[in-house]
Amino acid sequence: MEKYYLESTKMTPEVVLDPQNKVFSISGSSRPENPMQFYKPIFDWITEYIENSSDRFTFEVKMSYFNTSTSKILLDLFELFERLAEEKDIHVIWYHESDDDEMQEAGEELLDLVELSYEIKEI
């Protein structure tokens, strides 16, 4: 599959989906005007990749800020991972700054809602 890359903007995060280098991450700030429009191609790419790959899939989240609608999108993404993990090896790593308790708690709360292999790590 081709690499999928979106550079970050004031409103959207950086997205790296690079199968050749095994880098799958989202980082930065997320408050897009239309979250479904922004995230749908990402969901589609991830679904196709995981369904056609036998490799372990590790997804890294390094968010500095996200709004409520992005929170719902992240939960939807983790629920997608949960469904796909029934047949594939999927792992999520949620990174947060050492002094950012809110981002740590957000990761814990979202990931506790799904049956998925994950880690919460300080940067």
C-alpha cells in the first residue's frame, strides 16, 4: 500500500501511515471543522491495510489537544481496532507529556472502553 501522510495544520494533526517503515501515528492538535470528512480516509486506509497485512499493527497517538468531536472519532478508531484485533495483532501506544495529566487521563478513559492491547507512556 502507498504511504498516507497529512501534514499538521492549526486545526488538524499530523497523520503518518507508512507501511514500508512500520510507522502508524497521529500527533498534534485535532479540532477539524468536519471531523468525519477529515478522518474517513484515515479509517479507510487503516481498515484496508490491517485486513491485508499479517504484520503486527502498532498505532501511536501523540496528541497535544483534541476537541470533543475528535474524542468521539478516537473512540470510533479504537473500536475499529478492537473489531479488527479479533483476527490481527493490534497495539496502541498513547503518549502524553509528563506534566499533562488531562491527556494521560483522556487516553486511559478512551482505551479502557475497548478490549485492546495498549500502553500509556510519558514523553
